[in-house]
Amino acid sequence: MEHSPRQIMALVRADFKDEVLRSRSIWLCASCYACTVECPREIRITDIMYALKQRAILEGIYPKRFPIPILAKEFFKMVHSKGRITETLLVMRLFLRANWRAVLSSWRQGIGLIRTGRFVLRHERIENRAQLAGMLDSDLHDERRITPKEAA
Amino acid sequence: MKTNLTNGDIRIGFYICHCGHNIGGVVDCTAVAHEITGLPGVVVSRDYKYMCSDPGQELIRNDIREHALNRIVVASCSPLLHEHTFRNAVEAGGLNRYFFQMVNIREHDSWVHTDHAKATTKAVALARAAVLRVRFHRALETTRVAIHPDVLVVGGGISGIHAALTLANAGKKVYLVERDPSIGGHMAKFDKTFPTLDCAACILTPKMSAVRANKNIKLWTYSEVAKVDGYVGNYTVTVRRKPRYVNEELCIGCQECIEACVFKEGKYPDEFNVGLSKRKPIYIPFPQAVPQVVVIDPERCLQLKSGRCKKTCVEACADRQAIDFTQKEEMAEIKVGNIIVATGFKLFDAKRIPQYGYGLYPNVVTSIELERLVTSSGPTGGEIIMRDGRTPQSVAFVLCVGSRDFRTNRWCSRTCCMHSMKLAQLVREHTGADVTVFYLDIRAPGKGCEEFYDKSLKDGIQFVRGRVAEVTDWALTPEEEGKLVIRAEDTLAGVVRRIPVDMIVLAVGMEPQADSQAVRRLFNMSCGSEGWFLEKHPKLAPVSTFTDGVFIAGCCQGPKDIPDSIAQAGAAAAEAMALIDRGYIEQEPNTAYVVEEDCSGCKSCLPLCPYTAITLDGTTQKATINAALCKGCGTCVAACPSGSIRQHLFEDDEIFSEIEGVLTHA
Amino acid sequence: MKYAYFPGCSLKGLGRAYEESLLPVMEKLGVELVELNDWNCCGATAYMSVDETKACILAARNLAIAEKTGSRDLVTPCSACYLVLNKTKHYLKDSPEIRGSVQRALEGAGLRYSGEMPVRHPLDILVHDVGLDVIREKVVRPLTGLKVAPYYGCQVVRPYATFDDAWNPTTMDRLLATLGAEVVPYPLKTKCCGGSLTGTLPDTGLRLTYILLKEAVRRGADVIATICPLCQFNLDAYHDQLTRQWGPVPIPTVYFTQLMGLAFGLPESQLGLRRNFVRMKPLPALPARA
């Protein structure tokens, strides 16, 4: 963690926008909400981290090849087109985009999943994909919220 | 509606105050004065920079003489601030002080508006209302009520003790009522006091003995105030005296009965040692207790619970026969003129923050528990040992436990920084252990306190700035095995640290007493949103309350240290003495009164009066109002179905003309 | 008792053993779970990281479908789903801007959502609606002698601690004790398992997983009970890597519903216990009856 949550808050307040959005710290938040219920000032830290992640994706300035925003985007895309997530397929896509060598290092895990019948290769999908897509696209009127830029 | 005035006689003087820029910066005062000039009866209309100044008051006095004025209106600040000042000026000018009306064009106008023209129009409307109203003002007299010279002090901690002694030394008779079996409060549990490190018992015990020895103090321990009636100068207080099953007059505190108790060892948590030691059902709270009288715990005593005990205690006390199982709760009624409430605080319950592990890990203790451990009269004879018997090699203090935290208490408890540093120094002195203090900010503003902080730093106590996230027992490294691990962000170093220690001390903050709301209602006081008793004015009346003759001192008003508590206790005693020595209070005549011939005796007003000032006269069957009890709230005036209750200074003609004045557009 | 049921993607994939054990256990207790028609992914934490409003629209479609069933409550076993659906409810209540966008999206799709329907976790249903007394009656094979570390993870108790404490929850402790198990004091019960970091940043994520497993072993637990599919996966599927890095921490992690199934005497084969990487040992023999 480059910056602690407290330092992130201080940097935001002091308007160090780039430092904050480029920081890996905001992506390290696993949304366990421990900070939110712990904060003596009742600051909703997890929600602020979400807001910063959204901003970083919107502006396309998150750390290069950093797997977490890539996962978020792959997730986003899969839900958009299928309506559901097929975890094993999602993880494979992540590995291909972020670090294909990781596939090799976790081959044993993959075999374990196949053995235990948890490896799913067929896409889970909903029936009414058109309805869902329509709903999600209905929210494009806002100029500010354009399709997330690809990370350079 | 006829008044006792002949209209032709009315000669009004109107004065508008600029209050520097406070009013003058927004309201066009000259224009207002000019506007008022034309109103009927107005003889003089002036604006002036500061009406409350001596020359301002002189202006009024002169004009009364020169222009034969008989009514005065001043438009300035809040009547709370200067009504008294101007009424005095009016009186000095030779008029009845109630031939005066004040208009608030500061708080009600210039401070809350930005549009100058509209603010000026509003000032004119308010001033006009007062000018129309003041024509109907009658001459009224204040009444005097004698003050009972005795004082009740509630709470026998250091604040209550000091207030009681101050009054008693001045020759006043004091009732000191304490809930526990002994006076002494929290201070009696302390080993040393910051920042001088002088022995707490050495300075408190003489004061406790002085209370016992002072003939002017009637000490009632194990007693609680049950009921308060009356008003400033004339309170009737009912005190519930709990049975201690030991005759206070006969017991000499020899404690042979305790020795003789059928319980050979202590079995129940000792309140004074915050549960770190055990006591018997029959006990004396602590060695220096005042009074030196034994008490029997009815929840624990075999005889009182089951009636089947050998009563070895009674045998042991055969010659004095002080033990009395037939004692019953008694109610005592006393008359006092003033009351000082010094009911103190309670400590934050550390279990409310589960991540600090209090109650889960035996070596997590509270600051008051450590206080008892370092005291030579404490359960370990002054040795700092952990619950497993070992002496700690490393100790950490966690500050702001239950303070400065929106989830528990938002306020700063003010004493924990200094208290913890004192304990840290004592831990170093007693054990040589490494001491780390985790703090948010060190708050050491008292005299000699910053220097004490410096000394702590020089003495090798480690300070880590950061709120502790959690106390755990899981280890990541061999050094952490078997220890308690504190996880905290060191905000100066900018890293998250794990620090393994043997013992953790939680500096628990102060909270209002659990029954503070009941006590507040008992004495008709107010509480702030946090539950501390509210002073009448945060700067100018810090020990007064909104109820005359009821004063507050010590931590029941808010967290504070011993010197501040003593200072408040002295101030409260002085306030009470000021009333006692004057001998009477003057009462505003803005009271309600019954026009007897119109009263139907319906009694609907009786239950409405918050001050129980209204009674039904047995012979006439009409309502009568005790002017001494009436606070002039007006509830009965508005409620009376026959319109037979009226109120001085709020007569119908006064109010209607005021309304007319506001609503008339120039 | 009848509830609308939102399984979530995990229960059809990596966490299918959760659903496999949940459904028969609920049936045994007379609780009917009616799966929502054509439900979609809740959005989890990843979606919220990209677009807040769309994340709410996604979740709101499920809430609207659930409301249409006329059931009293919506039940969802996955912690992420539980949090996202509850969070969306809160957002719709607190933010007029998001409420507007979501309502437009729902109306366009011919759906309606009033915002009233409670979203609840099976643990809450079992302890508070069904009741421990009823559960105790169904126990035919008490878990006597089995030492269980109750692990709640994060998102069911935080930040909306609706049915239990955020730091020291006890609902599952009480449930496990009702089954006859010995509940091991486990102060790490709400610490983070690493979430998706185990996949994206293994160095950071797996460390958290390791601490949870190591401490469960140190405190003498035979098995860890979880209430979340991601927690189960993290605590179960990385033992290879963990052993390579820090040494072995051999302890199985199962769903609390699997333990309930065992205690109810349901056949092991029906409870998905074979889907574990680290298999649970057979239950200890019951002490002979006096």
C-alpha cells in the first residue's frame, strides 16, 4: 500500500488528484468495510474508494497492467453482454489481459476445479438480455459518464 | 379596556443603538429614529453609538429630567444582555423601572439579515410596536423573598467536598448527601495526581476528615435525593436514606464484625477496587472511608437474604450493638435555600469497543484498574502485576477510548492524556517496562502539563501518533507469539505498525452518570445533547443553571480535572453565599394573577402550572397564584376559560397594541 | 415459510456446494425458497468500481423482479449479493439522483420497485425466523466433538449490521452450538479473507487468507464454517500456494449449511462436500450413550 486510507483522504483534500488516481492503494480496497465501521469520524471510506476507482477508470489513468481495474472492466463487460458472471471464464480473461503467465502458475488449481466439478466453461446467461442492456444503456444521457477509456 | 393612565400624560423617549457596526452596519438607525419621531406620544427620538455605555445611559437620565419623559423605549440588543442596565437607568432618572420597553434589533434583525433596506423597515416595525406598547405599561414593584441560609450539596466527590467545606467554613449549614457508603468519589481511588505526582490520598484524606469534623456539615452517606420542591431560597428536599444495617451513631469502625463474618474470605467484587479484589457481605469501602462506619450489602448478606445465619457479626459487636438488621429505608425532609449539584461522571465501558479486546484478553485493563494496581493501598499492595501473576515487560496505553469518537462519545474527556502519562511514568518507575502511548493528539493545556509531557518524552516513554485499530492475539512473527499485538497506523511515520506488548491499558473516557436525566428532572436543570448538565451561560455563568438557586460543580457539568473541579466547587459555593448573605431575592413582577371576581373555580389551570404555583383557595373556591413560585410562563393565562388570569407586563392592552404596531405599515 | 430467493452467480459456479446444501437444509425445515425468474448478476464490488448508477440499475432489476413475486423477504446467501442489494436499497433511498436514473431504467423495462422489500441472509432467516429450537429438533446426528471456527467474513455484517454485530457477530456461533458443535473462540471472525485480491494481487490477498487459516489451526479448530462463497473459495483453493510460501495450514473450510445438513442426517453426497479441495474428515464418533 503506497498510501494509507488516511493519506488518501488528505491527498484528496489537498487536491493531489493525479497522485490519488495513480495510486495502487485505491485498488487494494477489497470492500470489507472495516474502515467504514471503524472510522471515528464516520467517514464512508469504502464508498470514497469506489468513487476514486470510478474516476480513475473514467479518466483512464490507473496504473498500467494493474490487474484490479482490468478485472473490474472485464467483469463490467461480461455482465453487460450476458447478464451473469461465469467466474472461471472471467478469471481466464483476466489472466490473458493482465498476466498470461499466471495461468501457468495456477494450472493445478484449475485441475482441482475440474476435479471437483466447479470449472464451468459454458457461459451463464439470462434470457432477457435485451431488457437488461436497455436498462443499462438508458443511463447514457449524462455527458460526464462516457464509456470508460481503455488504459493506454 | 381601560388603563389607569390618562393618555394625554404619555411622554415617550425612544433611543436606537448602533452597537458599533453590529446594528449600524445593517440598519439605518438615523432613519429609524426619524420614523419614530412622528408617533403619538413620542417626545424624544435619538440614535446613539453605544446606548449601554455610561454616556448612553446618561442620555436617558437627562432626557427624563429635561423633557419630563415618563416612558422609555430602547432598540438595541437582547433584553437578556441589557434590559437590566436600561431599567436601572430609567429608575435612576426617577421613573418606575417598568415604564420601559426594550426592542431587540440585533439578534432579531441586523445579525440575521443582509438586505439593509428591509432590515431597516423591520427595525421600524419592531420599534413602533414597542412605542405603542409602552404607553400601557403600569408601575410595578419587585417583591422580595427571604432566603433560607442552609445549603444542600449533592455528591461527595472532591467537588462536593470542597463546596461543602467552603460553605461550612463561612459558617453556613450544609447537608452533604452522597449515594455511596463513603465520600471521596473517584479521587479516593487515585494513587498520585498529575502533573505534580503528589499523593492523592495525602491531599484528599485531610479534606474528608475535615468534613467529618465540621459541625456545620450534616453528612448523609448511602443516601439519595428523592424529591425537590420549592424555589430559590425555599427548597424542601426529601432525602432517601438507605439502610446500612449498622447504626452510624454506635459504630466506631473497629471492623471486628468484618473479621467475624461467616464468610472467611471476601467473595464479592469490591466496588472500590473496581472488581480487582473481593469483599465480604459486611465491609468498609476503603481504609480512609468517611464515615468510618461498616455497611452490610443486603444482596449478599445471608441473614438479610435468607434469615438463616449464625450472625457472628452481631456477636462480635456485642458490647456496642451497632448491627441492626431491622433498619428500614427512611425519608428525611430538609429545608434549604440553595442546592449545589456535584454528581460527577461515570467511566466509559470499554466493552463497547470489542476490537480492543477488553473482557476477552485478561491483560487488557482500563486506566482505573491500573490506578488501583499502582496504589499501595490497592489489591496488589502497589505492585503492577498481570492477571497471570507476571510483571509486564512492555505496556501500551491506548488513548481516546470512548472519547472523540462519533460512534461512542464525541467529546474530549480532557484528563486521559495527562492521566495516562502519569500512569506511564508510574509504570516505568514500578516495573521498568517499555511503555508506548498511542495517541490522537496530546492535549496538555493545564498548568505544568505540557512540561509533564516533555518530561515523559525525556523519560523514554514512546509516543505513537495514531488511533489503535485493534488489539489481537494472533502472531505473525516469533516475537509476537504469546503477546498482545496492537495494530495501528503510525500517522507520523506513515506506516501501519504491529507492536507486541504484555499489557494494554485503555484510557477510558468520561460519560454522564447513567441516571443523569433523572437527576436533571429532579433539580429542574437542563442537559446538553451529550447529557452533561447545562450551565446558564458557557462563559459568564459557568456554575449557575437555568433554575435559580441550583448550581453545578465538577464533572457533572463536563469532563474536567481536579483543579478545575475544585475551582468550580468554590465558585458554586460563592454563588450560593452571595444569595445567602444578601438574605433575599428580588422577583420580577411579570407574574400571573387571578382577578378573583371572574374566576369560576373550574381548576383547569391547576395541573397546567409547571411550577405548582396555583392552588385553589379552600374558602373562596377560587384559584390563587403564589407569586414567589410563578415564573411568568403564561400558560395559565392563555388557558383560563373565563379570562380571569392575567399577567403583569403581558396585559391584553400591552400585547394588542404591540401587535398593532408591528402590523401597521407606515 | 416462503421466501424469494436470489442465488447469485457464485452459487451456480465456484460456490455451487453452497446451494447444494442450502436447498435441502431449508426444505427439511419447511422453508420454501423460490428462485427469482431470470435474475441477473448483482454487480458485486467490481461493477460498483466502474459505474455507481449502472451498478444500482443492475441490482434494482433483481429487486423489482423479487417484489413482483409478492414474497415478504428476498433471501440471498452470497455476501457480495447481500451487500450490493442492500446497498442499492440505501442508495435509492438516500440519493435522489440515482433514484431518478434507476426509476427511468426500470420504467423503460416495464418494471417497478417500491424500495420496501427486505433483503436478508439465510443465517438471519434460520436464527430469527425459523428459530434455534426448531433447528435443534431436526438434529439427528449432533456434531459433538467437532471443533468449528465460525468465520463470517465482511460483507454480511458490514457496513449494514442489520441482524448482528459488525465486529463480534454471534448468530452462527449460536447456530453451530445448537448443532452440537464445539465453537472455537475465533476473534478473526470478521477479518477480510482477501476478496478478489487473492487472484489479482496474490502477495497481498493470500497473506490475509493464510492468517485466517493459521489462526484457526492454532486455536484447535477441525473445520472453518463460512457463510460466503468467495470466503470459502479463498480459504479452500489456495492451499498449494500457501504451503509453498508459508508452510501447510491443513484445515478444511465448509459452508455452515453443509454442517447443518450433516447434523440433520442428510447424505454427505447431497451436500456438495466432495467439491472441497481440502476435504473434511468424517465426523468424530459419538460418545457412547450412558
